[in-house]
Amino acid sequence: MTRSIPATLVLSAFSCAALAGCGSGNAGSTPNSTGGDASLPPDSVAVADAAPAPQVSTAMSLIQRIADPQVPSADSTTLASDNAAFAFAAYKQLIATNTNLIFSPASISIALAMTYAGAAGSTATEMAQALHFTLPPAQLHPAFNALDQALASRGQGKLGADGGPMRLHIVNAAWAEKTYAFRSDFLDTLAANYGAGVNLLDFLDAPEPSRLTINTWVADQTENKIQDLLPPNSIDSSTALVLTNAVYFNAAWNTPFDPNDTYDGSFTLLDGSGVTVKFMDADLFALPAMQGTNFVAASLPYADKNLSLLVVVPDAGKFSQVESSLDATALGALVAGLTGQHVSVALPRFKVETGTKLNELLKTLGMPSAFLSGIADFSGMDGTRNLYIADVFHKAFIDVAEKGTEAAAATGVVMKTVSLPPPPDLVVNANRPFLYFLRDQPTGAILFMGRVLDPSQN
């Protein structure tokens, strides 16, 4: 276990790129370019690189986030296709245990892309396979940066569902044990492409306060919609790093539903029975929609028309058939087939929350070694193979109502060190003549005693 004590200490006055949440689209309280994050402990320190090879630091990068990454359109298209493929692969796993479901493929992909930046060998190969990353790392991370910043530009000057401004925030952060050494090139990748510096915490001696600090940050970034992302006991003294992503979305519809038109109606369940729910009702013109094979679909735009809610309603008795047939390619074809039509829309108001641990899902998708202590290779993070993924936690929330939609999600990747016994308080090495006593403990009776001067003589 690498618990190197830093030799050089500098004050915790981080540059913007060196602190969590300084990327575009920040939510909540964020640090600026001249001061540290108020959420950090007052004695937090950053450590400069101690040696040129390997380049290692305990949590600081002076690299600023690349504000306008020049990413070829082909790379952006590939990333979108790859992320969609992962989204459907994850969806097929998650529906096995969820009746209603909400999750954020974008949040999961971004958090694990940051983790992938430190993977090597077969662990990196498996992660790329499971996450459907086909771009090489030198192109992948800038493509994520471009995606993040494109999304952050949405909704400027538009209304949110709550009457305030529209918000789409995607914020990344990393949280490190303050004495743990990380490679500076890994930290530079996080800073330059994800706007994520490393907040230093005391996982070693104060794991529970550290967990609460991270959970508070997540709650702040999601306007308190995602609470307690990291459950009790998920952080302990073996934790070295936690990588987090938070997404918050709040937007009004381009054409809000009139609350006066909302009515009680029957929603037919898969077994044919019905439940009464509130339906929003609207008559919309030039709405992107289509009648497909065994389904109807419509895309409801938000105030920023770059964003929309695509609703696919299978015909009665065809839900499983339509659901199983949808994948990234089929979704692309469906979207391409939408045309402006006069549509009568009846959509139930709904609110869904989901919380899950993604370990088994990710193993099933093809990255088991990342979770194996002693097998995982994250040497790109610290120059050793001491780190492995202990847990990947994900929570998501969505509320669809007459005025618009509010949604939030967060993902946390908890990295721990290979469990090694603590150093002994005393060494007893019988490599020289010794005495021995076989005793009865309660009575003190010495049943056998003797000495060994030469164990080679029998």
C-alpha cells in the first residue's frame, strides 16, 4: 500500500483546473482561480512533484482545462455512438431489477472515463470493451471534454421547470487520500479534459467525515436531489481515491402543458390491470413524431430545442418486443424517422428515483479485473498496481410535470488499495537459540519446557 508521506508541502491555493467543479457548467458553490474550495479541510495541502520519473504528485495539476478542444467531428460522432451502445447494454442489465428506472449513462460513462485514464494493461482493455470505448485515450478524453462543454452551453437565456433559468450542469471531481502519491500525467488528464482537480481528504484517519464531505458536494451540485451517494461504510482507511460526476438538469418545455388540462386517467400495466394516474394533455403542432412498427413515438422539445424528451409507446402487448429490439442503431434510425406532425399528447406525470451499485453490471459487461485486488492494473494513476475499484455507486432522479423536467444523477467510483497488514509493533524472529514453555494458561502449569540451541540436530 502506497502511503508515502509528502516531503514538500504547499498551500492549498489551487488553480481553477486543479479543483473539482471548475469546468464549464458548474453548479452550486465552486472555487475560483485564486482560492481553495471551502469544502476542503482547513489543513488540506497539495504536494509538488517529487521526482521526474515516474512523475508523481499527491493531488495537484497546474494544467488548465482546455476550454475549446479541437476535436474532429468524426471523434464526436464515434463517442456518441459508443456511449449509446453502453447505455443500452447497461439498460438491459438494470431492467432486471427495476420496475421503473432512471439512470444517467452520461454520468456513468464520464466517471468511468476518468477512471479509465489511469488504467493499464488488460484492465484498460476490459474497461474499453465494457464501456464501448473505441477511441484511443489520446482522442477519447478530449472528445469527452468537447461533449461536456457542448452540453454546458445549452439553455442560456431559457427557462427552467421551476421558473428560474434553465440549468444543465455536468461537474466532475476527484477526492484523494492526502498522503497518497499519484502520477502527474494522470492528474493532468483529469484537469485538462474533465475540469477535475483533486480535493485532498483524510481517508486514512477520518473516513466517515470524508464520506460526508463528498456526499455534501454531490448534493450541492444536484440542488439536493441526489443525497447520500456513498452509503455508510463505503469509505474506509484503505480508500485512496474517489472519482465523482454529477449531472443536474432543469428545463421548461418549449410548449408547457396547461395544468387545467391535466386529468385522472387509467394507465394499463403489463399484466392488463389498470391504475389511475394524472395525465398531462396537449395538442401540439409540428411535433417530431412517427408511427413505427408496433409503436408510436414523439420528441417533446424543451425551451432549448437542442434538448428533448423522446417518448416511445409500444402498442398493447408489444412492449417486450419493442424494448428488446431497441439498441443504439435502432434508436438512431427512429430519431432519423421523426417528422413534424400534429400530435395529441397524453403523458402521465411521473417521478422516479433509482439508486444502485454497478459492480456486478460492469463485471458482466466485461471488466471484472478492475474490481480484483492484486489483479487490477491502475498503474497509470500511481505507478503501482496497488489500486482497484472497490465500488461504483450511481443514483438518479427525474420529475416530469406540466412546466418541464427536473433530473439529476451522480456516479462515484471508489478506489481502494490492496489490503496489506499493518507493520508489526514487535518482531520476534527465532533465528537464534531460544527457550520454550508449553503451558496451561488457567493454572500456570508448565507441561513441557526446553530450549533449542541447534534446530538442525534432532
